[in-house]
Amino acid sequence: MTVYPDAKLNIGLNVLRRRPDGYHDLETLFVHYPALHDELTVERAEALSVRISPCSWDPSRDLTVRAYEMLKADFDLPPVSIVLNKGIPVGAGLGGGSSDAAWMLRVLDDMFALGLDTDALADYAARLGSDCAFFVYDSPMLGEGRGEVLTPFEADFGAYEFRVEVPAGVSVSTAEAYRGVSLYDGMPLKEILSRPVCQWKGLLQNSFELSVFAAHPQIAALKQSFYDQGAIYASMSGSGSAVFAIFEK
């Protein structure tokens, strides 16, 4: 079975507070960006195998393998082969690894008729990463908590065009971004999102931008270049380094 895990964009990302467990509470709107996607093929096999291209990490510890092992602990799964061709840039804040993990769960549920509903899949996905659960759903979701507390959110972007770019040679680790993050105490995200998109500039923020832009001015320059091209809103996605922009069609 072959599927195409897609990227995500964070429209607004407010880091609200540090939690006793070491994580942070946040609020963000997750939206799918299918123009960027990976290709994941899963088939029955004699023994578990994984092949990822391109790959700069240990394939055996990839999130797709962890997703398989997690379900195998609860269900009698046979071995599978996993072939993952990466199209979503790594370390760009686009959620490629999380999407792969969630789609791995979806594929295994379908292939082996596990009978998991969407909420059960989301629960498994949340154990793999804070934004993994979003990719179990096919529509925009408001993310709270660590990002795993999801609520459907009505958002119609039919009148707009999204563009995404990743500055060449720039990667931002999540740990680096959180070390310098500025906590947000402004207008609630849902209140800003209720306004027309043309009013978002200056209101809708990404809490990581201040410190990440200081460390990587190329990302700040990319955001400004989108405004120079006529974007009505532009922002870094997640903890970077990807920047997206919204243009009127």
C-alpha cells in the first residue's frame, strides 16, 4: 500500500507557558499543505525492513518504525517492509516525520483491519509526537496543550494561494527554538483567526520567530521577501526554517 503523507503549516503559533512536565502549552491552527509530501509504501514481508531516501539518521529508529512497534505491542502484526521517499524538507517545521508516523498508523490499521477509529488512531499518534495526531485528521484543527489536544476548526482558504519556501542550508532544531522562545500573552488565537485574513499581519504571531530570526537572518529575509511580493500574510511555520505566505488569488 502506498500513501502520500503531506506537510502541515502552523497558522499562528503562540507558546503560552512552560509546564511542570517540561513541555510547553501552546495554541496553533494546523492546516494541511499537500503540495509538499512524502511517499510511504508498506507491504507484508518475511522480516521487518526499512529503507528511507534521503536519510541522515538511523532508519531503524524512524518514527514509522516506532509506529509499527507500538501497534505490534497491542496487535499481532506480521513483519512489513517500509519504503519512505522524503519530499518534505527535514528540520523545516513542516511536520514531515510526524506525518509519516501518523500515516504509518493509518496504513497498518487499514492493511490488517485493526478496527481503530479516528480517536484511537489519534491517541496512538500523540504518543509519538506532539503534532502527530493532527495527521490522523484530514481537515484544519486547532491545536492546544502540547499540540495534541485537537478541535475541528472551520477555515476556508479557497480565495487564497499558499506559497512555501525553505531557505537553502538552514535547519532549526526544535530544542534550539524552545531555548529562546518568547512566551505569548496577547489576544487569543481564535479571536485573531475570526478576523479577515487581510487583518492578520501584525496580530497573528509565531512565538519562535524573534529568537530564530536573530540566529538565522536568512529566514527573516525570506519572510520579508514574501511581503515585498505582495503577500497579505507571511509567517514561519512551526519552529522553522520554512516560511509560508498567503496571497489573494
